[in-house]
Amino acid sequence: MSEKPLLRLEAIDKSFPGVHALDHVDFDLYKGETHILLGENGAGKSTLVKILSGSLPKDSGRIILRGKQVEITSPYHARSLGIGMVYQELSLIPSLSVAENIFLGRLPKSRFFFVDWPGIYKKAQQILKRLNLNIDPTVPVRHLSLAEQQLVEIAKVLSLNEQILLFDEPTSALSEEERQQLFNLVNELRERGISIIYISHHLSEVPLVGQRVTVLRDGKKIATLPVNEADEDTIIRMMVGRELKEQFPKEETSPGKPILKVQGLEIKGALNHVDFTLHEGEIVGIFGLLGAGCTTLVRALFGLEKIDSGKIYINGRRVTISSPEKAIGLGLGYLTRDRKDGLIHPMSVVSNITLASLKGISQLGLLKHRKERQVGEKYVNELRIHPPDLTRKLMYLSGGNQQKVALSKWLCSGSKILIFDEPTRGIDVGTKAEIFQLFNQLTKEGVGILMISSELPEILAMADRIFAMRRGTVTAEYRRGETTQEKLLKSVS
Amino acid sequence: MGEQRKKLSTTKNNPKSTIPSRVPSVASLMSQWISMGGEVIRKNLLKGGPIIALLFLIIYLAFASPYFFNLSNFLNITRQSSINAILAIGQTMVIIGAGIDLSVGAVLALSASMSAVAVSYWGLNLAVGILLGLGTGALTGFITGVIITKGRIPDFVATLAMMTTARGLALILTQGLPVPSHFTALKLVGYLPAGLIWLGSGNVLGVPVPAIVIVVITILGWMVMTRTTLGRAIYAVGGNREAARISGISYVRTKIITYTIMGLLAGVAGIVLTGRLNSANALMGEGAELQSIAAVVIGGTNLFGGEGGVVGSLIGAFIMGILGNGLNLLNVSAFWQRVILGLIIIGVVIFDQWRRRRFAV
Ligand SMILES: Nc1ncnc2c1ncn2[C@@H]1O[C@H](COP(=O)(O)OP(=O)(O)OP(=O)(O)O)[C@@H](O)[C@H]1O
Ligand SMILES: [Mg+2]
């Protein structure tokens, strides 16, 4: 690694209206290394890699690739320079098939200009194999789970055979097993001489995939250090610039009466006689790998999947939940795994936060703007939504900050039963504690929380009870403290 | 709460932190006002791409034509723009909700015909006749909304169908003749009541009645869109229908109410136009749908839904009205006027896109 860097960024500067996203950042990348980029939500990580991938123009600074200065003008141009990127917000086209998405814009043609479909499907299959991914390349992407979409997105970039790969939070939608596979793949690519910039909020991944680490804070580069000097405490201190409180501030509560009870829930091909109960003031965790049916289960509870048989009781009363409207009427709230599904991008931050509690901030259909602003300010402050501008349109927030907004919406909704599918997805370590603190507040008020999480430490620390799921069946139930990461993983795989 | 608010206002990017803190309260207060004012100007004036275009247009025409810049011409423009403005307000709500209403011209004619027939042939009194016309408009809009939501038919298709249906019904109702027609007038029935004519061409203290109608409707429309849960629901449904649904906002209800309001406003426009023309007929308001959509687009509302506002559309309608008036004064042929309008729509939208990206508004 002593030779010249393959890629060097000098004094890259980028401003958005009201935000200095990158402040003269220097960065370099050597051949055959994985360079990890860390920082809080809104620190400028995505902005930096987007500038490299040609999807954002820089304001000033120089990019030196293979010793020559380049101006990267478009993603297409970046590709021709050997740079490929996996975006944080996935960029697949839902109505097109997996194979079409993988080969988008460069469908191989056979003779006479016709697209060579059998050839494409076969090639797509081969690429998916490398990720150990068993999906039919002919199905439209919209039928895939978020994790599968994420893997297809990765497959797409891999198929380009680029020399530099940019991964923006590639593991945020993945569960343990696929993560391991991705690490293996990243390491294999690196050994083949490919250079990788890797963004993640999972600090435990740092030693598994990286050689060097760069930390950004408020758009400034704080430091670059080799991975063996980058223990978690050091990194966290650099990232947040302050000492961190207890990461999982779980407060013991004594669960009250059952508020949600599910008996023999059955969905053909997805769920197999699922039973469980959620009590007032309790956090129940659900853990499973890709295809275990966790998301299907909670979607069914929220009226988004048709149930074949089984009974649902809320506060002891039998209910049928046929639509989200009905579910909300019964006191449920649901944070989707893909935050895009729950957010209104062209609407302001504050309007998104209060979207599920319009009744609470209005009278006879008239909005009380002052009250609305107070609610918004509370969450902007407590969850450190950055920039702290209530009227900013949601689409101009960084991924993690959008997630905070999506979460806030349900935290303030007054729902008695909250269903969270990966609540901390894409959220930085500094804010997670704040979120769990709010969970505690809610459970003290008697709210029951059903939380799907693939973060083992998080689910082990925060859930009062954990249900392990495999292929649509609950395979084990543990109380808090009864199980370990290994045991939990074993019961789902 | 107070403490949190303080925290909010002391973030790094705030320009006021550059003011030296040695001079206390007054200076810092003033700088706070200035920065707040700056923020307000940034948020609102920049939002007002259309208003800049309007001002340029007025200034240009004021120099280009000696007949343009005077009160009577402005009142004239207001009268001419009123129908388009009323429709554009409703169309804005529809478009923000990610819909589009191609039937507004036809519904206008149907409502107008209904009112005119009711007062001149059926001998109903004016108030009842007007209510009947407005009711017809609202009902048509309601039905459109039901067809779109319950029938799961795209807005474009449903309103296209409603466009020809309503036009047909208007023709049936009036038997294809103007109401009142000279034929019936000979029989000494069928003159429109003076009250109806006043609504289209009367004045209150020198202000044309249609101008008052526009002001009232714009204020109401603005209130609905910014101050009510309905408005919020329209933005949400237009911005991301699935996300709105998951947040407990009813797509069906929101859509139906929006189209009902649109229908009602088409009825209002129909009655004002009847008053101005002194008669109603089944073919009035042809092309009004495209005019209103053009006003909305010029006004900066996103055709894909989720963003925009009624005030912009009002300005859009006036830009179109002033353009037509000014080009007439400059003796530009009607054929060229259409070409110019087309170019202006494209220019304004390009500018608007750039402005959004540049200032992240
Ligand atoms: N298109 C945009 N318009 C305006 N502001 C933007 C835009 N994109 C990003 N920003 C702002 O730039 C800052 C940096 O955003 P960026 O997406 O790079 O953060 P990040 O480090 O990737 O955060 P996260 O961990 O949440 O993904 C944020 O404050 C964000 O609000
Ligand atoms: Mg990011």
C-alpha cells in the first residue's frame, strides 16, 4: 500500500442551501483496499460518494484518479472510469424484472438487434449465484423483499466489473446471514485488487471488512486511521464529538394486560400457525433471517396482507383488520421496513412527523400550526434531526434523518400498539440511545411495542421477550437475558 | 418547550452567530429579525417564481403599449381572467392530489346550462337556479371522484369520459340552443334575471363582481390547502399515496372531496361566465380544462402531485390573461399568441425546475 493511491480527493467542498455538506474533505483510496467511511447522520458520507459516482456535482476540489485529474460529470461517465455505486436509497425500477434491472441500459443483444433473453436470464442467474441469492431473474423487482432488492442492487453493480466500488450502507436492509455473505464477497473482491469505499453505521463491521477508516463530522474530515487503531470507543468519540451515554438504556417495566393477541395466524406459503401475545408496556422482539416471514407477519397485523386463517384480539376483543385505516383506528401504528413506503418526500419534515396524528393537532378539521410546530420541535431536538429545520422538504434530508422522521411519526401518534420493522435502520450510534429512551417513555405509558430487528445486540438488550422465526414458524421464545447471539442465530437458521 | 426552541435556533448554520456578541439585546434582536426576514423572503419570494414572471410581464407591457397600464384595462383583464382563475384554483387541488381534471370545461357548461334553464324555462327563482347549477357541478365532481376511486380508473381516463358525458348532457338539456334563445325570448319567457347577469358583469364600488369571487375563492382555497387536515391529506395523497394510506389517510375520501370541490368551482365559473355572456349554452368553456391546467403549471404546481399551491395558480391565470390582453394591444395575431403562450409555459417550467433544485425549496 506504499505506492500511489488509485484515487485521491483533495479539498472536496459541497454546499446545499442551508447546509455545508462537505467542507474541504481530503480522502484517498488504494488499489485493493476497503476504506470505511463513518459519521453521524447527515455528516456528508453519501454526498461524498455521490460526487464520486457522478450523481452530484462538487462545488470545488479535485478528484485525481490513477494520477490524472478528472471531472466526473454523470453516473454514466463514472462507470466509464471504472466506478460503480450501490446507493443508500435503492435505485431499482420496480416494474422491471430482476434481470432487466441488472442489465439496465446495456441489455446484451443477439443478432438482428433483438434482445437475447435466454442469455440474459442465464447471466443474471450466474451473478445472483455469486451472492448466494436464489431468486428467479424473471420476476419483477417489486415482488422482492427489501433485503432481496438490496442484494439485486449489489448484484447489478458487481456485474459491471468495475475497479472501484462504492457501497452506501449495503447492509442496512440485510439480516445476519446475508451480511456474512456480503462480507465474504467484499473481501474476495478486494483480494482480486478491487478498491472499495464502504459506508455503514454498524461499527462491528469495521474490522470484518475494512483496512482503513475515515470519520466525517458535520461535513469535515476528522481523521483517517488504520483499522487496528480504530476501536469502537475511539471511532464513536470521533463521530459524535462527545461521550456517549449507555447505548441500550433499557428500563425494566412490569407488563400489564395483553393488548394484542394472535392465535394460529396462517398465510399460505408465508406464515405457519403463528401465536404470540403482546402486553401493555412490553417490547416484543421478532428475529428471523431473509424469508422467515417477520415482515409478512406484521404487515398482516396492519391489514396489508390477506390472512388465510387465525384470530387477532386487541384488548381482548376479536378483530379483523382489513386495511391500514382500520388498523390505525384500532390503535396500531406501523413503521415500514423501507422508509420510502411511509414518507411523503415533497412534504415538509414537520408535516411528515404529524401525518399520523392529524386529529391531535387539529380541531374541526382546522390545523393548529403552533401545536404542530411544538410536536415537530420536540422530535427534531430529541432525535437530533439534522438540519433542524421543520419546513425543509423531507427529500432533502439524509437517509438516517429521514428514518428519524419516519419513526417520530409513530412515536407521537398516540398509538397503543406500535409495530416497528427495523426501527434503527440507517440511524447512527449516537441517536440510537435517544430512540430507545423514547421507547422506554412509551412503554411506561402502557404502549406495547412489537419490534422486528436484525441487530442482535439491540434486540437482545431492548426486547422483554424475543420470538425467533424461521420459514413462517415461531421456533423459539426467550425472555430478556435468557439467550445469547449464538443461541438466537441457531434457532433461526 | 421553551428550552427546546432555544436549542433549535442556535444551530451552527445560523447567520446571526456571526454578529459580534458585544453589542447586546438590540443589535442581536435586530439581526435576528433580519435573518428571520431573510428566511421569510427566501422561502416565499423564491417560491414565487411565477410572481417574478408576472412582474416582468407587467413592466414590459407598460412600456410597450400606451393602453396597457391603466385601471380600466386591469379591470378588463380581471374579468377576462376570472373564469380561468376559478377553475385553476380547483384544478390546483386536483393536481396536488396527483390527479387531473379534463372535464372542467364541460362541467362548467353543464352547470351553467342547468342554472339558465332552471331560471328561464322552468321559472324557478334565481337563488334556487344558482344552487341547482352549483349542485350539478358538485354532483358531477362527486361522481367523477367515485368512479376514480371505487372503479380504480386513472384520473385521466375517468375525467376524459366525464368531459364528453357532461358536454352531452348539457346539449340534451339545452337542446343545443343558447339559453335563453331568441326563439323562446320572442315568447317573452326566458330572459335571464338581472341578478345572474350582475354576477358576471356587475360591480361593487367599482370592483367587478368576478374579481370579488376570485379573491374569496383564492382565500378559501389557500385556507383549505394550508390550514386544514383536508389540505394536508391532499398533499399527502399526491406526494405518496401508499405512504398516506399507511399513515391512516383515506385515499378514497380525499379524492372524492377534492373532485367534488373541483366540480363545485366549475359550477361557480359556469354561473359567472353565464352572467358575463348574458346567456348559457352547451358549448361554452371549451378548452377551459387545458387553460386551467396551463395556469396551474405556470403557477409552479408539480404535475406529478404533492407540491404547489393555489396562489401560484391564480398568478398563472393572470399571466395568461395579461399575456392575451397585452398581445392584443400589441396587435399580435391570435395565431401567434398561441405559439407564444406555449413557449412561455415551457420557459416558466424550466425556470421553476432550476429554482427548485438550486434553492432546495
Ligand atoms: N439534495 C439535497 N438537497 C439539500 N440538502 C441535501 C441534499 N442531499 C443531502 N443534503 C444535506 O446534506 C447533508 C449531508 O447529507 P448526506 O446524505 O451526505 O449524509 P450522510 O452522512 O449520508 O447521512 P446518513 O447517515 O443519514 O445517510 C445533510 O444535512 C442533508 O440534509
Ligand atoms: Mg447517507
